[in-house]
Amino acid sequence: MSDSQDARRGHAKKRLAVILLGGVVGVAVGLAGIYGIGHLARNVGLEPACVPALETARRITPFAKGEVAAVTPASAPRLLPDLTFWNAANEPKKLSDWRGRTVLLNLWATWCVPCRKEMPALDALQDKLGNASFEVVSINIDTRDPAKPKTWLEQAGIARLAYYADNTAKVFQDLKEIGKAFGMPTTILINPQGCEIATLAGPAEWASDDAITLVRAALAR
């Protein structure tokens, strides 16, 4: 066998070794990532159903800036209570009715000035990104005149958001009990399994490029 043939065979063996090593490293990195998420989930007592929410929260973290800098991605996502509220036809709805879809849940009231200022942006977000996979679910919690919020929405030109309400404000109390509602407005980004991805206490410019980018990151698969 010539020296050149020996050299070529030696080179081929080295290339094969590098390829095999690369495959082993790739598998190891993948397993490490899976183990890392699983290990963290166990450490924080995460419900198995909410592991995907943790991954999504990590993915959107770099985009919580600018107009949505106050959005707080969940470090230990939890399954939210199955909130009950009503639609425009006064039919009962539950948060679980949106399983399989990402939801931006928003609680608002006509007496809340920041809420009213925020509504046109939420309306615009629904117009831009609302589809079979995503909906802005905005729930009014006025406890007195049930006609007032509907009238205000009509006068403000809010036409793309479906109307939902809870005139007992129990949805707010249920979220407050688990530390997810401190004031108004309250907004929670929820994954298709019903687990929180991120929360926001206070208003945001939801029609901004920053908000659109963050929501799109949450919707990415």
C-alpha cells in the first residue's frame, strides 16, 4: 500500500471520528437541555402540564423590553384557576374553554383610567394577531351598571374584542388569592395548557412593535 493511500485512509478515519464525536456532543447537549428544564421544574415544584409554559417564558424574556418592559415572564409557571365569566349573550364561559389556544387575559373596568387608555391597543392587538391560535380575552369587572361598559366600548370604537364580563369581580379575587392580581388593569399571558407565561400589573402599549414581537415569540413553536 502506498504512502498516499495510507494518508487518505488516515484522513477518512479522522473525519469519521469527528462526525461521530459531533453526533455524541449534539445528543448530549440536547439531553442536557431536557434534563435542565426537568431538573428546574422539579426544584420549583412545577406542575408537569406547565413545563411548556416555562420554556415559553424563557423564550419571550429577551423581548420583555421597551413598551412591554414591565411584563414579567414566569419563573415557576402555575396552572391558573378555571375562571368563570360571561359573554355578551350572558352565557357562562370558563377559562378552560380556551384550552389549545394562547390567551392574553386582561381584566379592566370603566372606573379604571389606565384600563380605558389601554383598551384601543388591546383591540388593535386582537385585530393584528387574533386567530384560531390566539385571542385577547378582555373581561370587564364593573359591579354596578352592566350596560355602562358596553356603552363605553361602543363609544370608544372598540369593535374587535369579544365582550366578556364578571359583575361580581370574582375573577379578580380568584387571581388575587394566588398572587396574580394586585391592581387594575391586570394582564396575564396564558399558554394553550392554561398555565401562565407572563404577567403584567398595569397598562402597556399592546399595539406597539415591542408587544407584537413579544406575543409572536410566545406563539412560536
